Amino acid sequence: MRAYRTVRQSDLPEPEELNWRLAATCRIVSPALFFHPTNERGPKRQKRIHEAKKICSQCPVQRPCRDYALAVREPFGIWGGMSEEDRDRILGRGRGRADNTTERSA
Ligand code: SF4
């Protein structure tokens, strides 16, 4: 079971702070690469995560994307080269893992 913490309005970025999205490399890639389908597990999941992280590693706005995802405690998807599990570790969130495989870093 996932444990979520409420995000305070004061933690959210102002709209002008989100302009980095205009330069996001993932704007030209299918969102399916960055957000897992229901019950995706195992090697297929790890491959998708790895491919998404490779794109993030070449993205000119990886840092603001990463900062945003951590600030709003984004629960889903690949953001700033981080998977959901990466953010869980950084934020100290508990989460039931979809599988026991270890993901590869980009
Ligand atoms: S770092 Fe990754 S998720 Fe963030 S904007 Fe760039 S490509 Fe998209």
C-alpha cells in the first residue's frame, strides 16, 4: 500500500517556474515510455524505465524536472531521470514494490 503525504499549496511551483517544460525532450516521445501500464513487472518494466532514463539523461531540463518532481512528490512516472522507486528512496516514502527486480540506472 502506498503512503502519500499531502502537498501544501506553498510547496507547489508558480506557473512561470514551469516554463522548463517547453524544452522537455519527452515532449516528442510517447508518454507510455514514462508511465507504466497497470501491473507492468519484471524485465519489461525495467527495460521501459531504462529507456526513459536514457532520454532524460540527454534532456536539457533534467534538473528543474527533477526538482519539480521531488517538490510536488510526484507519485507516478519517470521524472528528471528518476523512477517512482528512486523518488521513494530520496523522499523516504514507503511503497509496495510491483516486483523485486532492481532497476538499472541511466
Ligand atoms: S528530464 Fe526526462 S521527464 Fe523530465 S522533462 Fe526531460 S525527458 Fe521529460
